Amino acid sequence: MPIKRRKVRRIAIVPTLLTLANGVCGFLAITQIGEGHVENLVTAAQLILLAMIFDALDGAVARLAHVAGNFGAQLDSLCDLVTFGAAPAYLAMRVVGIANDAYLPPQILVILAAFYFACAAVRLARFNVETSPEESSHQSFAGLPSPAAAGVLATLIWVWGQPADTMMGRLVTEIHHGVPFLLLVLGVLMISRVRYEHMVSRFIRGTHPFVRLVEVLLAIVCLAALRQYALGLGFGIYMISGPVLHVKQRLLRPDVEPEAPLAEEDFF
């Protein structure tokens, strides 16, 4: 029996443009990486981080306007695969290559980058299959979101690209040694079932203690003052928060298999 296919006749303009902006940032990041200079690699990392803003806005705008649909979800995943899958993997390869790390054969680096990309693709495909429109699907993530994984690499490389004549630049000169290891760890976390909190849902929905407002204000001040260093610390804490909470939950309730309701792949 032939499969009946539906034609796309109407789309939401603003969310679609925001999603495409995400994909364009990923494409521009790849062109910058191809230039091969340190300044271009830093620009590529910044473009990946900029794309995260568009990725957060498209889903939020679509839900606010009640126009979220399958077309937007599929387009979002395609753009995410470019921006948060291919671009970070390529960026990591070029950074380690420029740094001339003799301790790691080029073939191994290619395999690790390909592994990261493959895990991002599987993560996004799994999301498309398992996501649902219910409210419970917007509370947490099953596995590290691909934008968060890309954010870890992008901020690390942004920090690495600081001028070596500054104190912070001298401290992070060798930070690129951790990039190959991160490709492996981030890939595994993306395809895992480890539960991660949905950050916006945590702060927007419901009421919170007054101290939460103080924490948010302090985070904003740190971000304004330290920029990429604060972002890198935030992404790093978020990356390890999933496994830490998972182990804590298993130790407290070893007989209960934790299940994470799925959330949209926009991370924010």
C-alpha cells in the first residue's frame, strides 16, 4: 500500500526564519573554519554560540504563537545537525591540527570527530521520533542536548584563542589537549539516557525562592564581566550535572530506573 504524503502548504514565517538563521550561522562557521587561522576559528566558535540564541528563539516563538508543527521540527533538526554537529566536529579537528599535537595521530582525531558528528545525528533523529506535543515533553532532556555539547566545545575554543600575551591567554595555551577527549565524552553523553534539566523551564515555570533571583543576577554579572570564561564554566557545569545527578539518584534509589521526559532540542 503506497504511503500517503502530505504537502506543506502553510508555514510559520518568523520561527522558520529564526531556524534558518541558526543554520546559516552553522554554514558561516564552517566557512570560517576552512580559513584555518586562529582568529577565524574563534569567529566560528562565536557563530556557533550565536546560533544557540536563534535555536532557543525559534521554538519559543513557535510555541507562543501556537504554530509549532512537524515542518518546523524537521527543519530545526536539519539546521542543528549542521550547526551543532558538523561545525563543532570540524572546528575541533582544525584546532588540534593547528596546535600540532604529535601525541594524537590524525586518523584518531578524524575518528573522534566523526564519532561526535554521528552521535549528534543519532541524538537529533531520536528526538524527532520520540518527541510529543504534551507539556511533559518540555521539562527535561534524555541525553545531553546537541546545542549544549557544541557550546562546551565552542567556549573552550573561544578561550583557547585568547592572545598569549595576556595572563589568561598564557594559562589556557595548552587547553586544546582536552578537545579530543571531549569529543568522545560529549558524543557518549548525547546518545545516553542521562537526564538533563531544561534550563528555561526550570526558571520560568512556577515560583522560586528569592535567592534564585540573586543567583540569576550574579550569573548575568559574571557573564558580562568574564564573557567566554563564564560561558565555558556554565556549559561545563551543565555537562557534568547530568551524570552527577544520575549517579546520585541511582545511589539513593538503586532499584528504580530513572526515566527522563523528552524536551525540545533547543536546550534553552
